[in-house]
Amino acid sequence: MRKPILVLQYPDPRQGRTVAIATTRSPKALRSFKEAVLEEARLEAMGWDDLLGDYDEVLDLQDRLEIERLEKLFELVIPEEDGEDSR
């Protein structure tokens, strides 16, 4: 399998695109990114809907499926610990 690359991009409104500023293949950086994205998705899925009495079953299902999708993709692309740090 190909190794993933983490890319930091910055928006360039003049060009209407993003500019790649830096890249890394660091397993530690990739795992940190994975955890940050999953945490953000979980927090967003919790939302304020329940507290505000505005619960929507369809949107709740969509959020949960998105988290599952991300978890499965990340597990394939960025496994937990596989000894790559020593390479």
C-alpha cells in the first residue's frame, strides 16, 4: 500500500485555490491528525441538537455514518502503531 502524505495548505484567494506549504509522512503526525479529525467529527455529531430539543434522526444517522466511514478509512490509511517510527 502507498504511504499517505499529510499536507498543510493555505488558501490563496487571489488564485482561488490553496497553496501547499509543507508535507510530512511522519507516522506520529499522521496519527495525531487522525485523532484530531475523529475527535472533531465526534464532537460535531454530539452537537447541541439534543439540548435545544431540535433532534433530527436523519441528521443523527448521517453524522454517525460519517464517523464510521472516517474510522474505517483512517484504519486502512493510518494504522495505529506499526513500527514505522523507527524507519
